[in-house]
Amino acid sequence: MDLRDYLRILRRSWILIATATLVGVLAGGLATVLSKPTYTAETQLFVAIQSSGSVQELQQGNTFSQARVQSYVKTVLSPVVLQPVIDALGLPETAEELSTRVRATTDVNTVLINISVSDESPVQAAATAQSVANSLIMAVDSLEKPKTGGTSPVSLSVIKPAVAPVEPSAPNTKLNLLLGTLVGLTIGVVAAVLRTVLDNRIRGEADLRKVTEAPLLGGISFDAEAPRKPLLTQTDTQSPRAEAFRQLRTNLQFANVSGRAKTVLITSSLPGEGKSTTATNLAIALAQAGKTVCLIDADLRRPTIDSLLGLDRNAGLTTLLVGEMDVNDLLQPWGEDNLYVLTSGQIPPNPSELLGSVEMQNLIRRLEAAFDTVIIDAPPLLPVTDAAVLSQHVGGVVVVVGAQKLRIQDLEKSLSSLDLVGSTVLGVVLNRLPAKGPDAYAYSYYRHDEKATASSPSRRSNKPAAQTPTAIASDDFDRTLFGPPKESVRD
């Protein structure tokens, strides 16, 4: 991954990272509140050689004392020094337990010994530190005293008596909050990276490019009003949703610049990705641009276009394919533009055989001769083979991808199935993209001003002009589109 990928991860998971950081700060603060205050008292001793000789003897004595200091520092934590302290102060602990609260250090090239003692009571900490210093003095005097008698050549003196501290040395509130912030931030970033690496769902164009280089024809942002108002005619003409479908219409025309794909099949990998709504709105957008459009509901297992457009599906595609009626009697006009709909008809027991039949091929050819564009809403690719079978008879296929839902391996299987039968994939449509963030799809150079468009008059009523089923039986229309009336498509 490059820098842009990491930035995308941060933008995509900023809530997770912020939450983890906040939890770290709270944990640091909670640790500070729950910790008992600890006070540290310090004392300092000076090590000297009891000699009044020449300068050379004094220098030798100073070197001797510096070498001895390191041994005295380690002696501080021994029972020889600590046990007398326990006995003198009546401490309820052993020498080993007391050694965990005592710390002895020395500065380099000096004869100074620093002793510090921590305790929950500032007075007890000072008393213990002073007692340890006095015990060390006596222990060194006893250890350094010659076996033959006489005084010890080494003398220790307290030059900084222990004083009860005013403020606690622990907990360190600032340090705990800083550590909590760093730990929380680290956990959040690691979790965000792991989430991105392990999550194989397609969230945006960057994830799509991991699977295919097919053109991205458009991106439809998630709209909470879409389930209630799914059609373009039910939204403002200048709304982002309407603009997105117009951009899809334009990009599809560029993808089909040769004009060979007069019939476009709309499908998806799995149910629920929005293919039927996309097919319907694309057909409406093409009709609004002045095209004569035929929309076919070829999802013979779960048809939905009739319910979207308020049409009757009792007689439709299946009725035509079995030869009971002619297409001229089944096409239903919808809206104010040249949009005609062929609903699914009754659900048959053999959808794949009907969609792959010669009658279906003949129907597509007749419709291509009569309309500028034919849009076919097909079933999803993975559950059934209907779309793959039908894709062999159309000019191109558009795959709708439900962002945040479809997994990479599912899209790979879908595209492989289309490639296996030699279908032409015109492009991909990303549906239900987030309106903001790193995965949002910028479809225009400007942002829609909702207040302005709310006050601007709409070119089209939100209610479709024609929502009742109307069969086309006019002789003039028959001659215009198909020539002389025919008994059935099979003729």
C-alpha cells in the first residue's frame, strides 16, 4: 500500500481511531484516579577517607572512596542495612519487601550516595529514608573496621537530610494521559489497518480496481429517501441522485460510442444491490434525453419493475415468449417521454430456457430495430445462470455493484461468468456509495444546493404521467415501430 492507501484508511476509519484514542485517554485518567498517591523522600550521603597525609595520599584516598561507593550503593538494599530500619521503625514487612521501595544511586566520578524511599505517607517516607541512611553509616563503619582493631578508614556523613515531600511523586497524571493517548492511538491505527486488510467488501473505486479495470460508468450515492421515492421523476431534477443518473447516461453513451450495443443488460452479482432501480432510472434518463427506450423486465424469478412503475405484469415477456400474444399488445407506455415497458409476465418454471430461446433473440432484434435503446433488467449472476445466458444475445452488459455489501470474490466470480460466455462488459455502476468521505463518488464539479433547488420549479411532476397499464394496439404505432402487425414474435 502507498501513502494514499493509508490516508484512505485513516479517513475511512477515523471514528474507530478517535474512539480508541479517547478510550486510551480515559484509561490513563482512570488509572490516575484509582492509584493511591505515593510520596518519595530523598537523602544524600558523602563518603570520605579519614586521612590527614600528603596530597598524594589524599588523591589515593579519593580514588579508593570512589571505588568503594559502588559497593556501598549495592549494600543499601541488603538485609544488613534494611533489617535495622525495620526494627527501629517497627515496619510490618521484610527486608526484601522494603528493598522494593528503596532506591540507591551514585553520580559518576563522585563520592555521593543518593537514597530515596517511596511510601504512601510523606512522613513515613522521610523517616524511612533517614533511617536507611543512618543504618548504612553504621553498616559501613562495621564492615570497614580493621580486624586488628582501630577505627574505620571510611567515614559516611549525611549532607542532605530527608524531608517529608509536599506533593506525591506518583501517579504522574500528565504522563498517564500521554501514555494512554499514545496507546489508544496506536491500537486504533492498527485496528483500522487490520480492518481494511481483512475486510474484502467493495467500498469504493479503489476496491473495485483490485478486481477489474472495466470503466466505472457512474456512482450512485446512498439516499435515505430512495426506498420511498426510487424513481427519478419523484426527485428534484437538480438533486444529486438525478444528476448521478444523468452522468451514468452520458458515460454509457461514451462507453458505447460505436453504437453497436443498442441493447444493454443490467445485472448484479447478488440480489439487493439495486440493479432493478438502476435499470429503471437509466431508462427514464435516456427517455428524458429524447431517446425512444424500451425497458424489459427479464428477471423472471423476482420481477420488480412492474411494482416500481405501477404497471400490470399479468401479461408480459413470458406471455410473448410462449407465443400467446404479440409484443405490440404487451408494450406499455410510461411517463411523458418515449419510454415503453415490457413487464415480466407470469413467473415460469423454466426462466433460463425462455431467456436463451430463439424467440428471445428474435424479440431483441425486433426491439433494436424499433427503439434507440433497449434496457433489460436481468437476474443476478451468482444465484442463477439467467443473466449469463441472456448476456450472449445483447450488445453489452452493465454490472451494478452494491457498495459496502458485495465482496471482492463475488464480483470476481460474476465477471468470470460473463467472460466465460464471451459477453461484452460496458462498465460497472457503484451503487449506495457514501455521500461523503474517501469512498464518495464525485460525479460533478459542483455541489447541489438543496435550499436553492427546493425553491426552484421542477421540470417534471413527482408523480409519473402514466402509471396505469395501457396496451399499445394502435395500427399507426404498429407500423411505425414494427411494420405490419404480426401474429407473434415467433413468426
